[in-house]
Amino acid sequence: MEERIGKGLIRIGAMTEEQVEDVLARQKDGTNRLFGEIAIELGYVDDEAIKRYLDSK
């Protein structure tokens, strides 16, 4: 089963559960934006954290 990006970012220590929940709640508000886009905009992660997540898969 494919790991969800939020769980992966928690696994590598880049985000907290609360931050992931915040991003998911914002996605449910009808936005068509990607999880990573929202997380970066909110300052929860940066491009380096996303790269570390992708490299860890």
C-alpha cells in the first residue's frame, strides 16, 4: 500500500500530526491544491523536507 505524504513526513520528522491534520482540513475546504503546496505555504515544510521524504520512499 502506498504511504500517504502526510504519514511519510511525520515518519521522517518533518511534520507533526497536528500540522498534517491542519493541511488535510484545508484540503477538505474545497481547494484543489496538493498537500505539499499547502504545507510549504504554511511554513510547515520546505522543498528540502519534501526531497528527503521522496528519497526515503
